[in-house]
Amino acid sequence: MSEYHIGDAMKAFLNKSNLKNGVRAVQIENVWTELMGKTIAKYTDKIQIINNTLFITTSIGPLKHELLFQKDKIIQRVNEALGENVIKEVVIQ
């Protein structure tokens, strides 16, 4: 019987499960203030990943407009924070 480190076993499990995007969304939420700043983080209601698309939900109209202009920067920063190119598209809701 082979031995696994617990971290390796968890990574293998997450890669094969449907929980992977949920875990990544939580990782993004944890560093969202550092990535985007306090003001944007304060008014962001929800962050979700579905099929390599990052969904950002906010009820503030001017913030939605600002985030639309920053899509490329958001993709770059989030992918750097995750350490891999996961996010291909951003949708502002």
C-alpha cells in the first residue's frame, strides 16, 4: 500500500470532485481585499466560480461600471493569487 501526505490526498480529492470551484471561490474571498482594495471588497456581495468564469455580485451601480473596465486586471490578479490560470472570464452582476 502506498503512502500519501494528507495535503496530496486533499488536492487529489478536490481535483476529482465538484468542490474545487467552491474552494477556489473561498480562496479568492480571503484575498479579495488585498487584490481589489477595501472599498471594492466592502461592496462586493458574492464571489462565485462556474466553469472558469468568475461571477462578482454587487448592488452598487457605479462599482459594477468600474469593475467592467477592470475585467482583464481582475483575471490577472486572481490567477496570480491562485497560482494557476483558472479564471478565463469575469461576469459582473
